Amino acid sequence: MLNNFPLWPDQASTMASRVDALYIFLLLVTGAMALLVFACVAFFAARFRHRPGVRAEQIEGSNALEITWSAIPFLIFMAIFGWGAFVFFQERTPPADAAEVYVVAKQWMWKVEHAEGQREINELHVPVGRDVKLIMTSQDVIHSFYIPAFRIKQDVLPGRYTVEWFRATKPGVYHLFCAEYCGTQHSGMVGSIVVQQPADYEAWMNGASTGPLSASGEKIFAELGCSTCHRSDTQGRGPNLQGVFGKPVQLDDGRTVTADENYLRESILDPGSKRVKGFQPIMPTFQGLVSEEQVNDLVAYIKAISLSKPINGAKTSANRAVSGDSSDTEGQTPPLPSGSKVQ
Amino acid sequence: MQPTIPHPMIPQPVFPEAAEQKNYLNEKYGAWSWLMTTDHKRIALLYLLSITFFFFIGGFFALLIRLELLTPAGDLVQADTYNKLFTMHGMVMVFFFLIPSIPAVLGNFLVPMMIGAKDLAFPRINLLSWYLYIIGGALMMHCMLTGGVDTGWTFYTPFSTGFTNTKIVEAGIAIFIAGFSSILTGLNFVVTIHRMRAPGMTWSRLPLFIWAHYATSIIQLLGTPVIAITIVLVAAERALHLGIFDPKLGGDPLLFQHLFWFYSHPAVYIMILPSMGVITEIIACFSRKRIFGYHFVAFSSIAIAVFGFLVWAHHMFVAGISVYSALVFSFLSYAVALPSAIKVFNWTATLYKGSIHYDAPMLYAFGFLGLFTIGGLTGLFLSALGIDVHVTDTYFVVAHFHYIMVGGAVMGYLGGIHFWWPKISGRLYPEGWARLAALIVFIGFNLTFFPQFLLGYMGMPRRYYDYSHMPEFQILNVMSTAGATILGVGYLLPMVYLLWSMRRGKPASENPWNAAGLEWKTASPPPTFNFDEEPVVTWEAYNYDELDAPHKEEVPVAK
């Protein structure tokens, strides 16, 4: 029975041991504080229990004691705060060269797209020892992408990207939970994180590829006619998108923003809101015309032409459909856990 | 002749030996005299009956939740039913039990008496607040009986505004109306405490119960309107499709969370501050001592009320706020932890060199100290950003806030009900049964909620109907359900023996505990206007030194 009664989740990412170290520190510190209070209460309650004829001794208070038991806990609190913030910064700062995986959440499933084109549902394959950055959005309500064995969690919101990252350290299959209540089948919105040795992962990756996201994005970019205005020279009616990702952009209203994933996404779906300086408000909105997956493809494409990295496998882009949701079940999608539904 | 309370379950006490003595219970008879009363003590009893009703409704939902989680598979109820159960459990317990619990019952009964006033400043508004509560409660009952709500008590958007077909607007209106009841109670207390203190009752002679209620009232006054506005905005988006929270309509879902927690975090302090006030009175009485560091305990209540408004986004560390706002809110969360810690240390120090009695109210106070300390210390885990990312939205959070709200607030509430029961009913409760109940509640509570800390760190998310993918969580869930059963017994017991004592309990003297405080210087039960003549206060709060002075005969503590 005890085999089935673990008290500690697996440690399967670089973050897990850091979070656990802080947790153990807190257990010790708060345990000591609790023990101190309980021991005092128990001791006083026993030692000073009512005895006939013995009166309580009235004590007004003591400023010295008050300052002591305010200052010492405050210092301890600040140590906890600092350590917690330090771990949080690491959790929230994806390494620049992390492999990118796009996640689209919907009631009640996780759709995963690797930059190389592999698609999965309610599963995510990753290799040991590689930084992986998840770029996530939701098609409907708020969800939360939670991997207890990695000690990471991030809410996934409709209408914007949120990001989380990890580096897996131990091969195995780990729980993936939706941690933000999202309706009827919230508890069915679970899946598996499959951590593999690099060789196994390569084998899995080569199983079937539909071409990288950026190649799909390039195709959509052409099909939707984006390239007529966003030309690769300075003559276009829209800004040249080469090299734009990650750079500051001067806006028409005088602000400067960084062209990150969220900015690219917003500019596709709501182009008027943050218009680049010097351009007319002529771009139509693509809200409702492109699926979340297609937005991801477009963003991946714009990033690819910005980072001057060679687009891996660009030549194989032709075999991938652009027709959105119907492609969920394509390719090497693993068998679905019972109860999940593909729409 | 017997007075009629508008509730068939509670028999009215008879006072054969005090038949000629008029008090607030026998001054007038008949349902009308209760429904139209402006006496703060009668209104307190009306509240007592109503919140007890809702407590058992909410408790019934909790029991069904625990039964469903006994096995990993979803087998007792449907998924949608389960989602409604935890939603209604939360809404009923938060808005219709915990928030009104101590302020509207014990606060209503005691605030005027403790400061030497005849009634609250606005007796009719006080009655109005009960009617608003009842209208809100009736609407909530109607909402639950005709389908209910499945969003969780947190109503997160855009799920609540665009993706559920349940009765959001009706539940919203019920909470909106009950919110005004809370605002009016807060308003009444603030004005009463400022304007109606008896001669000599200076601010630094006030019982700390009054300071706690003053701080609570400020939160009720300033915070509750925000939840009312938020509910209106949710209803507007749902009914009129105004784009406020749903990104599809141009809204921002995080805006809702900011507005919601701006009220709902301080609301936690509406629940716990009055309980802290009760515990302070009990510890002073049963240690026969003045409170150690009176001013620190008093001002820590105000500090909690002020800082409580500045920490709302610690519910949102993984919701998509920036790293820097997370840092600020984490820091401020430690700032609000400090006044609570100061209170615990001062209570502990009060025991030192006391003369400690182990009566049932004191057992509840000990229980409060233990459970609130655990609840508070686990709050330090949740405020630590790196750990919160892992444990937020898991059972760790569920365990933490139950330790505060049930382990803290409900222990204080039960302790207070026992402590002032002789004053309220004019009868003594059976001490042995009461001690037994306190013990059962303490054991049941820990067995229910301690395993949930472990579950949370293991990673079990909250609001999961079915955990058949992770059967390793079952043993801890079984322990929790077993504990809940014991806890249920612990809560039913006082219901039974308190009702019994109304008829059969020994008549209580004016001051059976030989306690300090003006409420003990009038008859039990008190006359309608509390005092036969206006008291003049010439002593400090908690003058147990004088009460226990050797020239007086030692008054035996009631058994």
C-alpha cells in the first residue's frame, strides 16, 4: 500500500530541486516557529493553570519584546521573500535559445505544436537536458498548464500569449494537469509529459513530420496576401517584417514597444491598436479569419525571418494543410487518453 | 405564554424563576415582535438562526464533495453536479455564513453592550441589513434549487460571462444584495463605536473585540462596493455582451481577477478579524489577565485592515501578471503577515503567569491558536513566489484557507458562542459536552485538512471531480473524508446541547465567568436597553486584577 502512497512528487526538471530546496527551508523555519509558539502555549497552559489562592500576575506589555518579535520574523520573512523571488525569476526567464513549443488550450484538451511541426494532443514529448519554452494561448476560457514533477504552472489565457519554460532532467512520463477551473470536464483536461533520452526523442521526432511551423506560416503569409504589403524591401504599404522580432518598434502614438510574440499576435488580430509609426491604418483585422494554430504559424514565421536562422525543413512545407482545426488529428498524433475529444 | 421565533427548530427558553424580570427575550411576544424588532440583540438572534441554516446547507455540500472524492473515479454525482457543489459550498459559506458570522451575530449582540450603549446607532438600518441578508439568501436558495452555478465562487471570466449556461446573474444579484447587508452592518458599527461610547469609555479602554470589529467594519465599508461593481460588470457582459472581460469582445480577463480579489482578499480579513477579537476576550478571561501589549493588538487589527487592501494580486502570481508586480505583491503579503504574527505572540505572552482555566471557550481559543498559526505559516509558503507557482490552485491552497477560515474563524465563532451563551440565552451550557465537542472539532478538522497540504504539494489540483488518472492521491483523500465526518459530528453536537440548554440549562448569573467588560455588568439575558442606567467607565479594559482582588470572594467559574 505504501508504494502507492508517495509523499513527494518526482523531481524531473532543473526547477524542481530549486523549489524543493526553498520548500524544505520553509518547512524548517515555519516548523520551528510553530513549535516555538505551541511549546510556549502548552508550557504556559500547564505551568500557569489555575490554582486556588494563586492569582494571575498582571503584565502590561513590553515594547522591547514587541520590537523583537516583530523584527526577527520580519527579517526571516524578507529572507523567504528574497529566495522565493530569486526562484521565481528563474522560473519566469526562459533561456534565449530554448526550443519553442506552441500550446493551444481549449475546453477540454491541450493541443501542442512543436516548432519542427510535430503535433500532439494531451501529450508533450521532450528530450532530457534541453530547455523548452512553451508559448501558450487559449481558444476559449482560462486554463493553466501545470506539471507537478517540474514544479511549474502558468495560466493560459484567451487573447494573448503566456510563456513558461523548463529543462527536463529525468526520463519518464509525468502528469500534465489543467490547474485553472475551466468547466465540466476540467478534471479530464489532463495529459502526459513524456521525457525521453535524446536518441529516443530524435527517433520519435523523425516518426512523421508535417514540416516546421514557420514553413506553414510562410505559406499562410502568402495565401492571406500579407506579402503584398509586408514586402521584404522598404516599398511596402506595411512595415518590412524582416528582423523585426525582439526589436523595439516606434508606434504612431509615440510609444515604443518590443516586438515580442504578444505584439505580433495582437498586430495580426487587432492591427489598429499598436500601429507602427509612419504607416497608414489600412491593415484589416484577421480576427476570426485565422485559427489560433495559424496565428502561431504566422508568429513562428515572422520570428524565423527575423532571427536569420535557416528555416529547417522549409522545403517540406507544401505537405501541410492550412485548414486549421481539421489538422489536429494528422500525423503522428498519439492515441488519445479516454475521455478526450477531438474537435 | 411563549414568544414565537420565526423558526420552528428553536424552542424558546422559559424563565420560571425570572418570570417577573423583563429582558429582551420576554419583553414582547409573537412573530411580529421579532420580525419588526429594532433591538440589536434580537436582530443578532435572527442572524444566528439564519446563518446556522446556511452553515448546515454549506456543510451538506461539503459532505457530498468529500464523499465524491472518496474514490478516484467520478461515481457519486455527475461532473456538472460536482462543479455546482463546490461552487455553492463556497458561495454559501463565504457570503452567507463566514462574512456575517461573528459581526452580525456576536458583533450585533455585543458591540453596543461592550461600549455601554443602548443599541446601535441606526437600529432600523440594522433590521434592514437582516432583511437584505434574507432576501439575498432566499434568492441564493432559489438559484440553487433551480439549477445553481458552476463557476466556482470566484466567477472567473470569460468562463462566467461567456461559457456557462448556469444562473450566474441570479447568484450575482443574491451576493450583491447580501453585500449591502454587510455594508450596512459595517456602517452601523463604525458610527456606533465613534459616537455612542459610554462616558469614560475611551478608545484605549475599548475591549479588543471592539477594535477588531472596527477594523472589520472599515473593510466592509470600503471593500464590498467593489465586489458589487464587479458583479454588475459581469452581468452587463453576460446579458448585454459589453466587452469588459472577454477578449473576444475586446475585454481583459485579468481585469476581472484584479477587481474580484480587491474585495475578496480583504474579505478574508472580514472573516478572521472578528474571530481574533473573540479569541482576545476569551484568552484574557480564562487567563484572568489583561492582554499583553494592548495597543499592539489593537493597532495590528487596523494594520491588517489597511495592508489587507494591498495584497490582492498574490492570488494571481501565475495568472499572467508581470514579474515585477508579482514581486511587489509578494513583498506586501509578508507585510500583512506581520501584524497577525504579532497578535499570536501577544496572545501567547498573555498566558504567561496567568491563572488558566480550561473551560470550553478556552479550549476553542487554544484550538484557534494552533490552527490559525498553521494557517498563517502556510501563507508564508504561498507568498513565496517560487513555491506559489507550484502549489497555487492545488489542495495546498484549499488546506491553507480552510485552516484560516474554518480553523480560525469558525473556532473563534464557536468559542464566542459558548463564552457569551449565558448572556445571550440566560442559561449555562453543559460544560462536559462542550469540551468534548471542542476536542472533536479540533481532531476532525486536522484530519480533514492536514492531508490536503500533502495532496497539494504532490500536485493535486483543486476543483477536480475525477482523479482516476492519479490513483496515488486516494489515501490522503480517504483520510480527509474520514476527518470531515468527524468534523460534522463536532459541529452537530453544539447545535444539540445548546438547544437543550435553552430549556434545561441552569440559569446563568449576571457574570458567570467573572469576566471583565460592560456586557457582564447587566442581567443575563439583558434588558431591552441593555443597562438600567448608563454606565460610567472608570477602569481599563481587562481589569482582572480588580475582579480577582482578594477582598472579593473568589467567584467559582461556572461548570
